Amino acid sequence: MGAVLRALRALVLLAGFYLLGLAMLTVLGLIDWAATLWAPGPWALKFYVVTAVLAVPVVRGMLMLRTPQDELTAGVVVTEADEPRLWRTVRELAEQVGTRAPDEIRLTAEVNAAVSEDSRLLGLLGGRRRLYLGLPLMAGLSEAQLRSVLAHEFGHYTHADTRLSALTARCRVQVERTVAHFEEKAGGKVAKERARQEKKAAKRIAKGKKAHEIDTAGVGFTFRTMAKVYGAYGRFSLRATQADSRRQELAADLAAARIAGRDATASALREIAAVEAANGFYLDAYATLGAEFGLLPPRGEVFGGVRHLLAARSEELAELRHDLPTRPASAYDSHPPIAERVALLEALPDDGLGARPSATALSLLAAPEASFAAVEGVSLTPEAQLMRRLEWPELVHTAMTERVAQETEPLRHATAEVTGSSGTPLDALLDAIDAGEVRRITDLLPKSAEAEAATGRAAREFARPVLRRGLSALVTQALAADGGARWELSWSGPASLRLPPGHEDALPAALDAAVADHADTRPLRELLGSAAPTAAL
């Protein structure tokens, strides 16, 4: 389908949104007219109020006359003077694809590359072009693979895909905003009704009566119904453009294969799937490990540290490259499944280019470390920018120590409540175990419903692993505080606890002895360097 026909289709879908709005306003007007004729005065007034409230989101959506401008992804704009080799590669590829090169390159923190264009006249006239290039993506790709990715993106320029995105986005945004208005109204009604029922229930309880169950099932029904109508039209619009969008992606893949080679393009798609999964894991397990305690890795490593993970997890990455997604991310995803795209590319005739080895894509940058630091500066929140920076080994040790301390809070509070001791939580717990008070402590710990109902030996068996985990955490905390134990960073696996010599084998047995039916804390006390209590029990 040519650019003109696609522009007309986008225009028809946008017009459909306005027609739907007019239809909704007409229905609401007919309801008011019928109320005027047949409803008693007070009821007619209620109808007027309801229809007026329903009409507001419809009118607000229709009056959003300005096409939404491209929402610029947070990134660092680099000029040709900043990154001469990158710009030279971009211009060379654009020329090979047969299109105008982007006017701006932005380095971002995403595992993605994308292009946009500020088009005019319903997308028929081009405008300023931008290339968004994710540094974590470059960290995982070779230079040859990145060339194929860029050729794919420039293929969208060739087919005028980016020019029509603004018109399509306008329809999408208007539908989304209208649906959001109705859902916001429905949520407000539910919250108001819940507060009213909770207040009423509190009054009944205060009078010694049984409170009724809170029920908001039917509240906001009209708003939710209107949201469903517009949501259905939004899904219809996406469905109408989905097949063409997926064809555009496949055409861009073929353009990339023609320029960069079949094997480089197919391997790039496999690598992107692996790097995206690895980067998500890295951000959760490494970069933000200490964020809740106000800690971040060194400057430039929040997004750049993924390079260490990629270098250390070759086996896991190989599995991710092999096990590609076979389904779209959603029913409305504009991209075909990666497995399908790779299969089509690998079925192409051999072009003789092969998957030639090349340097990492980051070698196209003048100073990758400085680029990662600069992208952090525009991507992190102001609160994150103020967090304390630690080198990776110290960050892992400090963050894991804080997490262990957080894990011990329920046991520390329960021990303090039972013993009233002013000593360390660990010493107080060991003394309580020796004094036979441990059951009183475990009774105060959070329990499952099954453990709550258990009695006798069954209750002890439920409590034993909980007590052992808590005791182990307290021991770990004490050893770390004394410098005897340390959490160690590993890029190939989870952080590990390095214990003092002799503790690795003896500690599990000492913990088991301390939580046994006939508890004995002496082995654990000896390991910790403290004497067993001598007072009579």
C-alpha cells in the first residue's frame, strides 16, 4: 500500500473517532429529549446531569485538535563533531538504503533503535528526522549487527512509515485520552462510594452492630461502558493498521539484509532478543540492587554495567539467542514475532557476505564511558541522581547487608517484645532459646493460615524453618558487622557470602542444633566467639 493510500486510511480512522463522538453526543441528546417528554421533573434533572457529565470526556477528546508532537525519548544529542565515526556510518548506510540521513542522533538508555520524523500535510511531506540509538543495545551488538539494525530503521524512511506515524498517533492518543477520562470518572465514583460505605460501616461497628460488606460492583457502570465503546474502536483501529505495520517491518528487514547481509541481519535480531532480556535482568538484579537504600553503582555503570553481565553469561545468552519468541508481544504488536522474522531472513539465498567478525558497536563511539555517564545524566530521576555511588564490590556488600538486616526485622521485634533485652538481637534470641522462650517469639512472627491453625508438634515444624532462616540472617548480620563475613560480587551468578575460615561447614550444623527440639546453642556461640550461658535454666 502506497503512502497516499496509507495516509487516506489513517485519515478515515481519525474521522471515525469524530463520528463516534458525534454519535455518542447524539445518543445523549436523545436521552435528554426523552427525559424532557416523559420523566418527572426531578428525574429529568438527574438525566440532564448524568448526560452532561458523560458528554464532557467525549467533547474533550474531540477538541484535541493538535496532532501530538513526537515525545522525545530522554537522550543525549551528539553532533558530528562529538561522534564523527558514528555519523559517518549513519550517513553511509542512509545513502546505501537510498534515503535522507537523520538530522539528529540521540543516545538513549534503552535496548532499542528507532527513527522518527516531524512530518507535515498528513504525513505526505517529510520533516526533521531523528535517530534514537540505545547504548545498552550497542553494548550487545557487533558493528556489523548494528549496521543491519540501522539499515532496517532507515528502511522505514524509504517507505514513508515515519511520516504517517504522527497521523496514526493522533487517532491513538485521542482514543487513549478519552478512555482515560472515562476510567478516571469511574474510579472517582468507586472511591467516593467506597468511602461512603466505609463511613457507614464504621458507624454501625461503633454502635455494636455488624457492618455490611463493602460492595461497589455496579458503581461507575455508565462511565465504564463508555470507556469500553471507545476502547473497542481503538482496538479496531489498531487491527486495521496491524497487518500493514508488520509488512513494513518485514520489508525493512529485507532492506537491512540487502545492505548489511543476510547473516548479520538475522544474527542481530537474535542478539537483540538476548540483550533485551539480559538488560532487564541486569537492571533488576544489579543496577538497582541498592536503590531502595539510596545506593547506585559508579557513574556510567547504571546502564553501562550490563557489559560485565554480557561478558560473563555466554551460556545463558546462547540459550536466549536460540529460544526466540514465537508470538507477538501483544495482539496489537506492530512487529511480527522475532522467530518469524529470523526464519524468513535465514531462508533467503546465501549472499556470500556471511557473519564476518567485527568489533563491538561501542567502538563507533569516541568515548563510550563518557557516553554512558552522559545518558545517565538525562535518564535518571532527580532523586536517583542524588544517591550515593559505590564501586561494584562495595555496592553489593553494602546492599546485601542492608537486605539481610531488613529480613531480620520481624524476628528482632518479636525477640525484643518477649525478652525486653537491651543486648544485641542475636544474643537475646540465643538466650531466649536456652530459656525455652522461643515458642513465644515464633508465635509473634507472620504465619500462613495453615501454620496459624497448627498446634503441638505440627506448629513446631511450621515454626522451625522460619526460625532457622531468621537466626541465619541474624548470624550473617553479626558476622558482616564484625568484618568476618563479606558479600561478594559475581557477574556469572548471584552474590555469595564469604564466611570466616571453618564456618562454611560448621555453621549449617550449628544452626540446626540451635533450632532442634532439644535446642543447643553452644556450637553457634562458639562459632561466634561467645561463651555459652552458665546461669541455671
